[in-house]
Amino acid sequence: MKAQALAKLFRRMAQHNVAKAKSHRAKEQEHRDQEQHHRGLAEHFAKMADMAKSATSEMKDSEADPATLYRAMAGHHEALADSHAAHADSHAQDAAEHVGAGEACSECAKVFSISGKAVGMDDRDELMPLPEGLSVIHGDTPVNKLVPRAGMRELPTPDENPLYAKIFGTDELG
């Protein structure tokens, strides 16, 4: 593979990792905001539960205790806040991993870029020789070739059918 192609690949991988890190940072901030929102609601419902303690003496036996309901709502929002905090921590860790991967890819891109220039390689030179029988230069024959099955009629040629030439790009005019 060419040194410059590898340098380009690693630059693209570094850009990808930077973009992923930014995405995780944004998601982390969203979860931190949601965590604060739910913590605020939990505090609000806890205060409501404290205020509702006095109302329980005036209630009938068949009615639900509002203090208990408010405490349940406070517990629910506290659990949601904890969940958002855990998600935010996870996104922070993922962002840090992507930053590290991006830095590593950037270093690899620099190494391949410098190493190719240091030994006098250009875009046509190979970093490693190709195995015997393989070449980067190939003939004019198409890679995909129609092979007739046994008993099949002869395949048409562009000379016999102009539509065939236009479909497969051998038509000089079209």
C-alpha cells in the first residue's frame, strides 16, 4: 500500500475520532443538564412531601396520602437523575477514548507522511512490494466478464447490437 494512501487513511480516521469525541461531549452535556433538571424536580417534590404532612390529618381514610405520593415522585426523579449521571459518565469515557484514538491516528498519519518523503517515495511508489503475480497496472480487459453457461446461445457483441454498446459503455457516441 502506498505511504501517502496510508497517511490519508489515518488522517481520515483521526478526523472521524475527533467528530465522535465531539458528539460524545455534546451527549454528555445533555445528560448533565437532564441530571440537574431531575435533581431539581426531586428536591421540589421532597419539599412538597414535607408540606403535605400537615394535610394528612385532614384526609379521609379512603384517599391517598399526598406526602407519600410526593415522596414517591421525588424518589423517581432522583433515580432518573442517577441514570442520567451514569449515562453522562459513560459518554465522557467514550469521548476520552475517541480523543486518544484520534491522537494515535494523527501520529500514524504523520509517520507515514514523513516516511514516504524521507525515502524519496511519491504517490506511485509502493511501501511494500506486491506479491508475485499481482500488479497495480492492469490491461484493458474488464474485471467482470460474462461467461456463457453450457448450451447458452452466443453472447451479443457491440457490433451486433448498438443497445448493448450503449448499456455497457462501449458506445463511442453516448
